[in-house]
Amino acid sequence: MLSDGHHLVFRIRLAETRSTALFQLATELPAAVLARTLGIDITDAVKWQRAAAGYWGTYAADISRRLSDQD
């Protein structure tokens, strides 16, 4: 761990940025293309796709339920 707090924050932001980019790509590319393009294992690419789709699917379902409850 770096003693300089500035470097620690910088590393955390890089990790967040990487995750955000992977998340976005997983919503737009097939797992095989994602894996080959980024040089990651196909099972990891599938996990990213499931996480991306699962998150938005859950979000949409939750919003729909909230709207139904308001009626």
C-alpha cells in the first residue's frame, strides 16, 4: 500500500474506471468478442455480461414495481 494518500485515491479511481469501461463494453459486445478483444477468459467475459444485464434488468424491474405500487 502506498503511503501517499493521493496515489491511493488515484489507484482506486483507475479501478473504478476500468470496471465502468468493462461494464459498458459488456452491454455492447458478445462475450466472445469481449474476451478476444480484451484478452480475458471467456468465463470472465460472460460474468461481466451477466452482471451488466442483471443490474439493468433488476433496476428496470424494481422501477416497474415501484410504479405499479403507486397506482
